[in-house]
Amino acid sequence: MKFLVNRDLLWLNLNNISRALSTKPPMPILTGIKIEARGNSLFLTASNNEISIQTEIRDKRRLQIEAEGVVVVPGKYFIEIVKKIEAKEIDISTFEDNIIKIIADRSLFSLNAFDKDNYPLISFNDSDVAITMDVLNLKQLIKKTTFAASLSESRVILTGISFTTEGRKMEVVATDSYRLAKKFMVFEKEYPDITAIIPSRSLDELNRIMDESESDVEIHFSPLKVLFKYKNVWFQSRLIDGKYPNTTTLIPTDFLISVKFNKNEMISAIERASLFTSFDSSNIVKLKINSDKTVEISSTNNEIGAVKEELIPLECSNLINFEIAFSSKYFLDALRVFDSTEVTIHFTGEIKPFIITGYYDVNLTQLILPVRIS
């Protein structure tokens, strides 16, 4: 194998596939990057069993393949070498099948390669069940839901994001049993019914690869995996086996009181009110609605002191005395994903879940579970 490639082009693609490299994989060879020169293309592949990423470099001006071949190089060192190289072009070739030589200007590196026959066979095949959506919508779906997924492996199913399609509608749900994020979108055409649970960490890694472009993404669903085809990147993730909890009945429709706030004012007030709570694990703040339409947000730390913020809501559906306590972290996480400048909090009771909606976010709902006020 021998090829000459533009350094920046190689670095961009290595940066993308590096998200699938693991320092402690189940097989040592998965610390490696598979490089395959075939035809007029260079394929780079990395996998950690959770996700697998492959990119194709096909550029006649910036890639010249002189001899085809396959090699598996130590990923960490190969990436660091390319990162440090300042030359515009890199000459890469194999020697006796187990050594890779890297020449860039006056720099010469040699790396011992893995046995390529030990690299697992990874297929990035299309499936019969696929949908197409634009990058910006997919990025929004990921950004506005994955933060609510569980980080605990005690209930693996909740570390995933539920994707379901029915007709022209796709619904995406994440929950850790203390909060919930739900977003839906409507397509221009109908798609087959799909039910899949994608690990939230996989989606976060995919989101870091995709840019703010007008490109489309093909999403191919198989029984055990999902494949995202984006530009020259194939991003594949395993699916989580199991049945996602039915969250439909959790979202209330009847409310005791609904209060509209300026989102940024509310974020600032919660941040100040929770200053002392960040020193313990509770992060609990209280929100009190008075009959004179003022809203108090407060917290108390017995060792440090207390904070009280006062807000004037934009609207209030029912002027009653009301008090509720909740995690400031969960509340801020939910508020920050709204595009709307104004948000409405719909309360159903002092110890019942409440939801947050936004005027411009008609397809987004955030739900938070309160805590009992002592």
C-alpha cells in the first residue's frame, strides 16, 4: 500500500473516526485504525464495539493512491503524528506488511502495524428500513433530548433515546425517571413504523461530527444497529435491546396554574438562587407564587446562608398561593435547550410533575419531577 494525501484532509477524517476509538476495548486491535486504499478512495475505520465509524476520502486533487492495500495502525500514535505534522502532504506506505512508514517533508516515522487479519469484519450496509432528514433537524433532536437520559447503568434502557415513527411523525423521548424530554417532527412523506432505542452517548458523538450544514442524513434501522450516512461519514451504533417505558401517560394535560417567564431572566434568577446549592448534591431550589403575582425563587444552605430572588412573570393563568421545589440543575438543563425567548411552566400540583413549553418550540416538551418540601 502506498498513497500521498493532503495533511488537513487526513486530519479532518481522523478526527471524525477517533470518536470510535477506545483506550480499553474488548480486543486490543480495536485501539487501531484500519486504513484501506482501494480504487480511487481511502477508507478509514475505527470501532469500539459500541459505535463504528468509517470515512471515505475521495479527492483526485488531494489524494493519490499508488498501490492498493490494507493496514491497521495504532490509532493513538497515528493520530498524534498527523496532528503534529506541519507539512501540506503526507506520504504513507507499508513495508513488509507489518510496518507503516510516514514521510512528511524532513520527518520520517515508522509504526509497527497490527495483524490486519485480526481486525473484526464490520459491515456498513444499508437496510430496507430507512428515513432521510436534514442535518439541522437531527442536531436539534439530539441536543434537546439526550441530556435527559440516565447516566446510570442500573437501568440500561434509560441510557438510551427512544425513536419511534408512525406515518409521517417521528417522536424522540429521553428520561432518567426524574425528568423527561420529548420532541417530535413531521415529515413530508410517510415512513415505515420504527421502534428503536439508541444509546445517548452514541448520539452525542454523532452530533459532534455533524456541522451546521444543509446536508441530509440517511438513517438506516436494523434489528441490532442503526447507521447514519452523512456526507462521507458512515456512523454506526448498536441499539439497546428491550422495551422503552411508556411515557405517554406521564405528561399532564390539566394544570392548576401556568406561568410565563422571560427565559433568560428565569435562567439568571435560578443560577443566582442556586449558588449555595452547588456545594452539596441536592441542588434544590424553591419556587413560590404569591397572590400579588410575584414569584420568589430561593434556596437555603445551613452552613453557608440563603438566597432569595424575585421575578415578575409575563403572564399568570390563575393567581393563587403556590410553592414547589425542584432540582435547579434539571430545570436549567431544560430551559437552555429552548429556542423561544419566553417559556411557560405548567404546574399540576406541589408534588406532581410539571412541564415547560415554549412559544417557538411547539414540538418540544420538558417534564421535571419536583421534590417534597421539608
